[in-house]
Amino acid sequence: MGDGRASADGARWMAVGRSADPDARVAGEQAARLALTGPDAKLLIVFGSHTYDPVALAEGIAAAAPGVPVIGCSTRGEIAPDGPAESTVVVTAIGGTGFVVATADEDGLTGRQREAGAAVARCAQEVPDLPHKVLVLLTDGYTRSQENILRGAYSIVGAAVPLFGGAAAADAPEHCYQINGARVLRNGVVAAMIGSAAPIGIGISHGWRTLGEAMVVTRSDQARVYTLDREPALDKFLRQLDAPAEVYQDPAEFRRWMLTRPLGVQRRSGVAVKNISHDPDFEGRSIGGGTEIVQGALVWATEGDSASVLDAVEVACQDAIDGLGEAEPIGLLTLSCMGCKAVLGTEGVGEETERIAKRADGIPFAGFHTLGEIARTRGVEGFHNQTLVVLALS
């Protein structure tokens, strides 16, 4: 599959290619060649199945596009115009005189998240002062405190540059990878600073509804919340949801129940959600989810279902396109959460892509199912769970 679109003035283009060949090198080369539909390619963004050998994948891409910067990461499900799939590679290419790109990477992410985020963000200094910019980040999804990566990046690029991206997925931490050119990282973050002569839009939507009154995080430590309103967090949260008795003690029932009831956290841009379905402490009666929830934060119980998640898909796509103003979109990057994929199921994931295609209205799009989504347009925070984030280029 190959699909592309150029801007009205011909200065910018975006295209998407996919291959399902089981040989990683062949798949990378095929997908990259399908994506290279225009002149002066400036960047390739690779979403490759965790089952591929990333070194061979990068070699195949380089064979098709020698000298073109490449960033990418592992996935457990790829999104493209011909539908959702697994065990494929999807390559997005952007190019033309209207784009300028610089890339960077930092390995050894764990324990130095903020430092790594700042280090890769310094590639912004290599991009001229074009009117529109975005810093794209692809991180190791098994690393905790992802918010600190964004804080490090924010400390370099500031409020004027939005952040966008996602956390790489795999079936196990050892199969998770990130790619920068020929370099393969196993616990890193890769970045691409994209400068554009035309507008860039970002959409964020999750479809989860708040329930009841806000609660205050009265004791927390990094990714674990011990008390809400000075009560054991697990019990307070479940009472707010009117959860059945078995959810209070049974890990399997807790995971099933909480998958459609994430924790809502107040931010300047609205209520973001955190997936806490997989990390309860039944002895200590605390909750956690791998991402930071600070003491003093306002939080809510939330609920939703496949219908509300699918409605949010269209909202995120349209908000990103609306962010372009009068400019015509040439393509979308659409990153969805593994948590959403679990809620939607096989049929729902197919409809998710159909909803994206409806809003894309013929322009190319590409994405993957992540272990967390990055989209910061206001404030310092910008790491999400069970959310669709969309980047629109024009």
C-alpha cells in the first residue's frame, strides 16, 4: 500500500507506505519505497511491529532512502489507510522545500528521563526559525515517569513549540525498540524537530466522562497514589465508581472493571486520563499506573465505552485539522492507546480506522497503538493514556 498528498503550492508533501513482508529488511525497503512519492524527502517516520528485527528493518529503509533522516519505534498494532493490522511496518515520509527537520536520540532512559528529554530537544537548535514547529518524540513505553521526558524537552523548547508522539509498544520490554537512522535503541527516546512554512495542528480526545465530585491526591509518590481525600486511594476510588464487591479484592476483576474507568486528572487543558487497571496494591490499598500523579492534584473517577472512545476519535482528528485554519491538510499522524484497543476489540479497532479515514477525507494517515500518548499544546504536562492524539500537517 502507498498513499500520498502534496500541498496546493507543491512545497510540502506527505505519503504513507506499508509492507507485511515477514523479512524485516524487505519490509522496511518496500514500505519506504511506497512512501517516497515526492521529491526532496526530509524525514521518514517508522512504526514497525515488535516482531521485526529492528537492525534489519533500519537497513532496509536506508537502502530505499539513503541519507534521509529516520525515526521510528516498535508497535503492537499499526494504523494506515488500508486498515489496522499487526506484524507490518508503516512508513510515513514528509518532504519538500517547505519542511526542515533535525533528529536526535538518547539511550539509557531509565533514571534520567528529564535529562534525556532535554538532550533530544536540543535538536531544535538546528532548525531555522520557521513560523510553525513541532517536536515529535518516540519513547520506550516500558519506562516510568514519562512526564519527566516531556518536562526536559519543555525546558529547552519552551511553550511556543508543541510536543507530539507516543510510547513504543511490544509484547515484552526486551522487544521494545526505537530507531534513529541506523541506530537502534532499547531504552531510549528519539526525536524529530519539524519546522514548516505552513500551519501544524494537534488534536487530543479520549471520550471518558467524569463521575461525581473531584477528589484530592493527599499522598502520592511518583506513579503511586496512596490516599485520596485522606482515605486509602483504592477504596475511595472504587466507592466513587460504585464498584461491585469482587473488584475490591480480585486482580482479574479489577483489571476488567477499570479498563473502561480510568482515573481523570485535572490539567490546564482539561481532564486527562490515566490507565490504572494493571497496577493495584490490594494489601496497601493504593493505585498506580506507571505515570506520575502529583500530591495535591484534583482527580475524578471516569467511565466510558467503545462508543464514547470512537466518538473521541473523530473529535481528535477534526480538532487537528481545524488547527490548520484555512490551510489544506496533507496528512495526519494518528496515535491511539493499547488501552483503547483493548476496550474496542477487533471490530472496534477496524471502526476506529474507518472514523479516522472519514475525517481524513482522502489524505494519508499513519499511526500505531501505543503504551502512552504525547501531546502538549498548553502547560508543561502532555503525557496521556487511553487517548487518541493527532498531528495534522499542511
